[in-house]
Amino acid sequence: MSVFSAIFDSRIYNFEQAFGVKDSTSRDMRAAIRDWNDLYYNREPTKDEDPCQRLPVAIVSKLTKTSFSEYTATSDNAFASEVLDALDKIRKKAMQNALIGGECFLKPIFTGSGVCFTSIERQNFLVFGRNEMDEITDIGTAERTVVGKYRYTLLERRHVNHAGYLTIESRLYRSESEQTLGVEVPLNALDKYAMLSPVNVLPKPVWSIGLISVKTPLENCVDGSPDSVSVYAPAAGLIHLINTNEAQINGEFERGKSRLIVSADMMEHGPDGRKRLTDEVFTSVDEDPESIGVTIFSPAFREQSFLARKTEYLRNIESLIGLKRGLLSEVEAAERTATEVTSSAGDYNLTIIDFQEMWTAAVKEAVRVCGILGQMYKVKGATVVDPDNDVTIDWGNGILYDEDKTWADYMAMVAAGMIRPEIALAWKFNLPWDTPEEIEAIRQKYMPEIESMTKGMVMNNGW
């Protein structure tokens, strides 16, 4: 049925029609988002492309694993610690969703047992408005539930005004097909939405849409808009070329079968309906049978040419995304100069740092928002959280820095009399040391360690 037919019945066919507002995302961006999603999830080959390499999957997986290789987040605040535990359960999925679509949102859900999060993928939200800092202030989201033969879709519109107050509008639709949202039904048609109000204006300022953005730090290379782009957006064209290369090399092997060149009349159906010879082995030529006879055709394979082209594409993808050389192309280190190795490793470090900073920002915003919403919803133990002081995030001895080496550097500086041992201990245990009182507190708490660190040293600076 045409979307225009919906005017004459109660069925809703798209999100914009349901919300009654226009998505601000451009046509080019919508096409790009669909393409990124297809590149990641498509597995079936077509005539022109074979996605068997699954490069987007490899890129997203490697970046996610490396980013979180030694990640920990802790807090002395009991409620903040509960939020961090909930984030731990969703962080890998959220990171992957953000890398695929450019941005995803974490939605906090408060239950009797505490707080949990769901991840809203890029294809499941529409942007209706932004502020002067390009932050989303008006958004529509979709959440799907299948019960029996019915598909339920919860649509939410969240918009925050200039005073920081958040309004949430909720509508529930039911359909028997994936092509439409169906008809609107009461929110209590599903038990899990029974407590929702059609319109809810929160009583205190939240200063956000109540969802936590996980947004890639890449500049938009599609249309220059504030919309975020996939981590592999700059290399999408190259990924398509690799998929095309795979289809071509498959065709090369298929066409490389030895064939028998025969006259065309040998390929025709006889009047008795008996089978003709298969063209997988026999290729007919409609010329004089006497001059053709039977000829064997066995073309040479061009495997190395295809593989060399694919390797070059992979190297270009690594450069565009900022991956370590050889991470995808698996080029042997002997084939690279020392400068190439150092440079590509440095680029990869910076790439990982960008995504670790992305997640750090999301974590801090999540504990801030959950503290406010938790108090509004009267969640047990909910308190306002200061993310800068109440949350500690440690990325470990991974790609960013070598913690053991840094500690050795601090110890060397202590031994040389360049810094006080209390400062080294403050770094190691993440303690404040800005005031004499804080220095003295460290000294009292870690006196045995300080004596061990300064044993045999000449104390000539008044420590």
C-alpha cells in the first residue's frame, strides 16, 4: 500500500508521520547511514559485490577490543558505582553501535533492582532539533518488541527547552508486518509500558534529553553537517571496491574452468526433449562445425593481481581510518621501514585515545544524568554525582601509556631529588596533593613506603 493511502486509514507508516515533525538529517546522510549499516551486516554476495571479508566487522571489533583492553571505572559513591556497573554491561555493544553508525544513545532505565541501560542504534532515532552548540535538543526514538504475531513499537519524542526542562512524549503502535508501524494502541497494551504517561514534563531541569550520546569524534565527511559519521565512513568507497574485487576474483575462478569449445548444434535440444550439454563445460560457437571441431579452452588465473590490488586497498583503509599498518593488510614488518612502523603505531595510538575519550565523556554524562533522574524517580540511594571528582577511569597499561614505565620515571625523579615522594605516591594512588594538608595526609598514610623510597638518599632539600 502507498504511504499516501495512510491518509485514509489509521495506520502509520513512518516515524516522521507519527511524530508530526521533520527529520533534520539530510538525504545524503540518510543514504550514508543505510550504507554503513549494510556494509556491517550484509553477508550475502550479489552479482557485483561479495562482502565475505566483513571488513567493517573486523575494524569495529579491533577498535573496541583495543580501547577496552584494560579499562576500569570505579567510584567511592555507592550510587555512581551502581551506574558504572550498569555501564560495564553495555559498553562494548554501545561502542560498536557508535562506531558503526557514528552515534548511539544510552537510555537509562530505572527498575526496582536498580539502573540499567539500553543502546539506541543510529537507525532507531531521528534528530528534530539542535542548539547553538550542535547538541541534540529534540529527538525521536523507536523501541521494538515482538509478542506473538504482533510487532509493538514504542515511539518517544524528547525535547529540552532553554530552561533545561525535559518533556517526554510516548506513543505505542502495533502491527502485524514490518512495513508499517500499524495502529496506535494504549501504552498499557504492553505491561512494561503500563507506567508510562503519554506526556511527561520532568519537574526539575535535566539540561539534556535524558539520553547519553556516544558520538565518534570524526569530522563529517558526507555533508559537513553536525551528524556524526561511522568510523569507516572515510573508507566506505574502498570497502565497496574490496567487495567488488572479491566478486571479480570469484568470477575469475568460475570462468577459469576448462571448457570444450564445440559447434552450436551440439548444444541444441533434440525433438525427443533430451537434455542438451551443459554450458559449464561446453561453450557453443555458431560457425561451421567442420572448421571448429572440439577445442579445449583453459584460461590462466590472475590470482596474484587481484590479491595485490586487495592489499593496496587494505593499506589505504588503514591510512584513512588511522589504524596500525598491517592490522588489516597483514603486511610483514620486514616489508616496512622503521619510519612506517613508528608512524602507523603512533596514528593508531591517537585513534584509540580518541575513542577512549569518547567513552570517558559518555560515562561522566551518564552518572550526572542518572543522579538527577534517579532522584526525580525516587530511586533508592540515588544522589547527585560530581563526575569529575566521584568517578575514576583507568585505561591501564595499554595502548595509551606504560604505567610501569611511568612509575619507574617517577621513582627516578624521587631518587634524583627532583620531586617529593609524596607526589609520586599521589600519582600512583590517584590522590590530591595540592595543599600541605593533603601532602601530610599522604605522608601519614604511606609512611612505610616513603621511608623505603627515600632509604639511602641524601635529603638535602628540607623534606
